[in-house]
Amino acid sequence: MTKFGIGQGVPRWEDPRLLRGGGQYSDDLNQPGQAHGFVLRSPHAHAIIRSIDTRAAIAAPGVLSVHTGADIVAAGYGSVPCLVAREKADGTPMFTPPNLPLREGRVRYVGDYVAFVVAESHDMARDAAELIEVDYEPLPSVTATKDTLRDGAQDVWDEAPGNVCFVFEQGDAALVDTAIQSAHHVTTLDLDISRVAVAPMEPRACIGEYDQFAERYTLYTGTQGPHLVRQVIAEPMLRVPQNRLRVVSKDMGGAFGMRSGPYCENLLCLHAAKELGRPVKWVGDRAEHFMADDQARDNISTIELALDEHGKFLALRVKTVANLGAYLTMFGPHSSTNNLGTLAGTYTTSAIFTHVTGVFSNTPSTGPYRGAGRPEAAYVLERTIDTAAAELGIDPAELRRRNYIPESALPYQTGLVFNYDSGQFEKNMDTALTMSDYAGFEVRRDTAKADGKLRGIGISNVIEQAAGGFPEWAEIRFDPSGTVTVVMGTHNHGQGHETVFRQMLADRLGLEFEQIYYQQGDSDHGMAGTGTFGSRSSGVGGASLMMAADKIIDKARQMASHHLEAAEDDIAFTDGVFTVAGTDKSTTLIECAKLLQNFMTAPPDMDVGLNEWASWRPPAPTYPNGCHIAEVEIDPQTGVLKIANYVAVDDVGTVLNPLLLDGQLHGGIAQGAGQIMMENVIWDRESGQLNTGSFMDYVMPRADNLPNFQSAVNEDAPSPTNPMGIKGAGEAGCVGAMPALMNAIVDAMRPAGVRTLDMPATPHRIWQALQGGDAT
Amino acid sequence: MTDVKRIGRDERVRVTCTVNGKRQSGFAEPRTLLSDFLRHELYLYGTHVGCEHGVCGACTVTLNGRLARSCMTFAVQAEGAAIGTVEGLSDAGTLNALQRAFTEFGALQCGFCTAGILISATHFLAKVPNPTEEDVRAMLSGHLCRCTGYEGMVRAILSVAESSS
């Protein structure tokens, strides 16, 4: 057993580098001779560009080139492709807006791409951009989701009248209609899920490079999937084969889904680099992040939950309007349509129907963000269950208990899409109820009341789909000295995979961490890769790594058989050592690697070298699940909200490293809490101007807003769909936190006559709701 | 009244200061921020820029013993000053007690906000050697972290305080 095997809370291998200032984030990279680009952005939410005069900018000191939409069209580039195809109500394909990196003729949100200036320095480029004269004809705009479908709302695209991009339905509408009509009770609820900025701490940046002799581009930028980004930039956008583009991603200061795909600046830098014969660097600032980077969530739903007289869920109908922004980026409709199975929850509800209308607005694109549709669906379901519990006078824990999918029923095809492979849903809730002292809550509520405070408790049972679909690749290469290089197709940027994959490999091959060199993030190094998103890296990347490791063992065993002069079947492999059964004859994996790497010692009937790769394609997704319970206290005088207690019980399958798992769960809960308590991107409804353009206006959770979270894991129901029983942990915290917290907040306010409240539950909105006012 | 040195808008002037105990110099325009000067003139990329408006705290350094947002300080203001950055916290190849605690308690994930937080926490522990959890959270509230939920940092800082008291 190596000292850092699977299941141990090993501190991260990457930490010393990051703690000593040795990270290599995108703006830490520079190329000799690089020039600097700056994007001139639209000051209007919606406007016709009558003309652009770039003469003064081109003449400005240090300016090398100025590019406009016309140049990009003339160069023949393609749009940022949208990989998720959906249809309109009439069954014809949805309208996919042109998404070239600079706009021609019209801009469609504040921050939209107008021109790109390249100069000797960033300041020179920015100064010159101010000299560009754009003649705009402002048009009316529409930004708020609830306004997009109104009669007379401004069309964002002439090609999409009424602002409808697609209509997507899942489930059996007729079955649900029948069940709702004849139900004992129907709970109806309208919920508004706010728009959030992803706000990783590192702003985006990139460098584009072009080698005129090899006729080959290189893009340096932080991305969750270098191979995927190469694929969607090379042929669709640059119109070159994939081997003419290299994508390199080093350290990244957070991504959370936002850096899954390409951004317009990537192509702008590559284009300008080719034109100028110099590398071109672009570094975005925080204001640009709030204006133009992909944002997330943002939908409104009407929900109906039908129950029988015993509180059994009969049917669920959800109608959602999802705000896509003005353009569709790589994953476009993914979040609003691909994770709806979470609406089934951990319950036996047999009839579920959901209808999603994707709409355009004069806002930046929405894309994946921690959970990507999972927290939204969980929120819709679990908020409605609490509302039903209150209406029927049934305890929320008891109502859930009456509807659980029992462990004995697994595997279980739910009423909507998901087919659960494993899970102990009721046990998770029981553990959480104990940890949160649910039974003692009424006493705490009374104590708070005596103190003039409102106290509430909220449960959410959550389940999500993870680690399905896309394959992943891993390579293991030994060198002649017997040390190892492992190359992964996933991308670690804070999760700790650099450590976890070392743990897996150390465990399987009996190596020490120091013997392993880990590589990722370079499309020239890794053979192939999909990337890190959807809680998939440990499960899918880990499985491919284990398959490659098994190939290594097989080949090395053959070498050992030669070396030890014994039959392969008689040789056992344990902790890095091959031993002939019943003898003291043994050799190590590393010795076998050395022998195989040397053509003089490798047996003639074997290929020289010990290098293997493997790909693994998940046969089915996994279903991480759990129960979160939040307890909050509100000061009705001020509306100030305090999280008094937070308990999370999560089943993420096999735990690889409890220290890192804690980090993933806590971070996810913090992000969910941020959205519920404070975060909200707002545009002025009339002008379409962005009101939340800085960290002064867009509020994120700080250390004094959050309590210590208590967490526990259930490892008794590992996933049977991948070799290690992993389910995935990246998104679970966020999925659980949103409904648990809002259920607790509404529970606290219910005695004051509040039935529901929309996020963010800021003191102002809480106070207004307590006064019986409209909390807007 | 101190003498005010007039510098032209695009004029680059030499700025000399002591960084992590070492005398360093580089060039800056009047508008060059200290954060950009440290990173792109002195190649000290450990100091990170997260917002350029003084809210996120990633760029925090010490300037003559006091904490400063290097994105809200001009490079020319650092003339003759003593600056402390993350690169100066520990000797090559080693971690100091606070850095060790950060790794032990999982106080960092992507690592981008970490440099500023280490600088603030070091300064804080020197002034408040026996802090309560509330003190630590109040100090940390000058920083934004998107990954961790802060809990690992709180525990790491408290553990360092405990072991040195």
C-alpha cells in the first residue's frame, strides 16, 4: 500500500506551487513580441450600427491594426458553433443567430463586440479604442425574462419573431393532464430563478499565435476542455483542420462551466496574430466579465404538483421560460433542456411533463454554471413540495418520506428521463434530520420568536445526473529511467484532480507521487480529451486512467514472465511488485519498465516500451444524491438573514479523497447560498443598461456571510456504472443548497403570511415581503 | 508640502523599491498600477488581479508594512517603498506555517485569490495573535473566493494562531 492511496485525505500535490505564487494563469503567460488587443464594446443594449470610423484609432500611437465586423466576414470565419440543437414549436430547427466575433450592422447587448484594436501595449489599444467613432441608432431592448414574450416586446432577432428560439417538451402531457384534473389537491407555484454571473476570480485572458511556416495556430487560454475547444474553433470558426490548431490551458482561476467553450476574443487574437505576424494577447477585466462573459440560470417557471389524499405525488407539470441571451454559445440550450430529469427527484411521481420555451433577450449568452440545469430543476421541485406540505398541513419531512423511491425498487425508471442505478434516499434524509436535530426545531423556533426573530428550517432532497455521455482518455508513459508521465484529457483547475489521479495511479501501480509527472491542458500532448464539466472527471477520467493502468500491468506482467522465467498466470502483481507464486522470485513494475524501454533488454517478441493509453465511455450516467437541511434566522426589523445551521448528507459514490470532497461540497453550497441570498444580474428595464457591472453592485458571499457547514457522506451505495463506483461531487453542493436555503427562508416567513419569495433573499426583499409588499 | 514630481502622460519613469527585502527597479507610466508593475515589470506573477476596483482583494500586498490593494495603488507611489508579496512568504522549496495550514485544511482550490489572502492573514496574525473565529471571518471578508466557501481558510488561520500561542 502506498502512503497516498485512494480514500485518504491527501493534501494536494498542486498546493505548494499555488501557495508560493507559482501558478501559471492566463495573464501570467507571455510570448516574445506579443502585441495587445482590446475589444470595443457596445454601450447600447440594442442598436443599429450605422457606420464605424476607425481612422483616428489607426493613426493613434502604437496601434498596429483595427478590426471590425466587416473584416471578420471578409476573412471567411465561421460563428461560434452551438452544439445543442433544438426545434421551434412547429418542429423546424431553431434559429441559431450568427455569432461571429465582431458584429456587423447591429449590436444586441451592452458589452456586445464592436471592434478589436491591437497595439504595442494594452493601454495604447484601450486609448485608441476611444477614438473609434461609431454611429449608433438605438433601438428598444428587452432584458428581463418576464418581458421577452409580452405582446409588443422588442424582437431581438427579426428571424425569431416573438423572441422564441425553441420549444422543448419532455414527459407525457396527456397523462399529467388527467392526473392533475382528478387529483385530491394541486399545489401551484410560480418561481423566478435569477440570472447570475459566474464570476471566477480570474478574469478571462488569451494569447493567439500563428506560425506562418507551419501554417498553424496556437491559442493559450484557460479552458475546461482544450481538445473540445480546439474542435469547435478549428473547423467551424477558423476553417482549418484540427491539427492546425493547438490549444494550451495552464492554471485557471475558476471556471464552473463558464470556460467550457470558445469566446469571441479567442478567434480575434488568432486572426490578428496571423495578420500581424505577432502573437496577440487579450486580457479581460472584471467589468467585461459582467458585461460579456457567459452568465447562467435565469428562468421563470409555473409549477403544478398533484397529490392524492395521502400526500402521494401523482403528477408534476412545469412550464418554464428560459432566457438564452442574444446569442447562443457552445452549449446554448443545454442547461435549460438537458438536466430536466432532476424534476423527478428522489420520488415515485409517475407522471411528469415539462415544457420549456427558450427565449432571446438583449443580454449576454447564458451557459453552463455549476449544476447547469440541475439546481434549477431541484429548486422547482423541492420548493413546490414544501409549499404543498404547508397547504396540506403535513410536515415537509413526512411528505417527502411518503413519496420516496425505496432502495428495494432500484434500479428505478423515474417519471422523467432518469433511471437511477443506486441510492439510499430515505436514509440520507434520516441522517440529515438527526444531524440537524430536526425534532428539536420547534423549540429553537420558539426561542427565536421570544427574541423577536423568525427562524425557519428547510429540507431538500436532491439528485442529479453526472458523468454520462462523453468519453475520456488517459495515457501512461514510462521513460527509460522508470519514471512515469500521465496525460489526462480532463482539466484540473482547483478540484484537485492533479492529486486524485496521482492517488489512483499510486494505488493501482504501487507508485509514489514523486515518480509521477502529471500533464494536462495541451491538445498537442494529450491524445484526446473531452474536458472537465458535469461532475465527470474523477468518474470518467478516472476510469480511463484505471483502464490504461491495467494495460500497463498486463504488458509489464509479460515482461516479468520473461525476466522471471515463469508463466504469466503464475505471476501476481501487488503494490508495484510482480511475484512468482510460491517462490521468492520477484521484480518490480519499474524494473520491467526499464527493461522494456531498452531495445537491448526488451524481449524480441514484445514491442519496445511501456506506454499505454485507454479511453472509457460511460455506459450510463451516475446519480449523485443527498439531503441538505438549512436553518435560518431572520431579524424582521431589518430583514437581515443569518444561516444558523447547515447540514449536508451526500452520496457521491466512492470517496477518493475526503479533504478534496469537502472542498467541492462546501464550495458548491457557498455558490448556491450566494444565488439565494445575494447574487443577481440586473439590467435597467427601460434602457437595458447593466446595473450590476462590478463587485460593488454584484454581491457575492464573503466569509462573514457563511457558517460552517456540517457534512456527512453516504458511501454505502456506490455507482455500478463505472469501475470505481464514483458518482461525482462537483455540483452536488450547489444543487442541494438552493432549495434547502429558500425552503428555510420561506419557512421562517410563513408565520408572517409569506407564501413564497423569489431569490435573491436580500434584507430589502425580505423586509418588503414581511410588510406584505411586492418583493421586487 | 512635499515636492511633487511632474511626469508626462506617456513618459516612463524608473521606479525603485524594495520587494521582499530585495532592491528592485523597473519602468512605469504615471497610470501604471502597482499590480501591473509587480507582474509585468518585475515578473512577480504571484500577485493576482481579480477586479481592478479594490473589492476582491486578490492583489493585496504590503506597502511599508500596511496592507494595500496593488490594483488601487499607482506604481509611482511605490518609489522607495518596501513591498511584500506572496513570493516573499517562504524560502525557495519550503512553505511557512500558514501556507502549510492552508494545504492541510483545504483552504485553496483554484489558487487565484490565495496570494492576497495569505498576505492579509499574515498581517492580521501579527496584529491579532489570538483571534476568535469571528475575528478571522471579519478579516477574510475583505477578500472574495469563489471556490472554497472560506471554511478551510478559517480553520487554517485559527490553527496557526493556536499553535503559535
